[in-house]
Amino acid sequence: MSENPTQRASQARLVSAERFAAITSLIGEGAVFEGDFFTSRDLGIRIDGRVKGAIRIDIGGAVHIGPTAVVEGTSIEADHIYIEGRVSGQLLARKTLEITGSATVIGDAQYDGLLDIHPKARIRGQLIYRGDMDEASV
């Protein structure tokens, strides 16, 4: 039985339940999608299947990479990125980047706001904070 986005949000530490509830698109477990996903609207997408292509949400947006997801050869850009599965590519999180203990990330990750890496997460690449290094913490 698959869990709904709000159940998943209860285990997230940075990405809010409201962001999970706003997810409007799903690539289900077992599905394969090749191509780019792009929108300039504040939408969300959850991926539980396999994706080969870029994911870009220009305004707002949340990307949830579920525990069974494999996203390869890609770039992902959104305000909020939550990763439980496997990602190979570049990440740009404008507000929050959360990488859980079940996640594997191969590639560089850039973030402007908050970062949370759960115990047991596996990352091979650079983590780059793009914000002001002199600004006081929130």
C-alpha cells in the first residue's frame, strides 16, 4: 500500500506538510518517463518510478523523490526538494533540500536556504550553499 503525501510529511524535518499536500503530479512506481518536466507555476511532483530527464519548476514548487524512485542523468530545480530514492544529476533547491537516510545522491547539490541530511544518506558530489555567508542564521 502506498502512503499519501501527508503521511510522508510527518517524517520530513524541513519540507512542510503543506508543500506535500500541494503535489499535483505523480509518476507512479513501475512507470518510466523519458523527457523533461517543466512548469512556471507553483506545482509539485512526486516520483516513485524511473525518470530520465530534467525537472524544473521556475516559481515555487516541490519535488518529492519517493523511496522507489530512480532519477538519472538529470537536473532538478524547485523551491523544495525532498529525496528518499536515488538521484544521479544536479540539484538546485531554492528554499529547502532534505535528503533522507534511504537516499542516494550522485552529483552536485546547490541550495539557497535550509539543508537537512538525515543519518545514513549517501551523497557523492559537492554541496554548495548559494546564500550570503555573512547573513545571520534564522
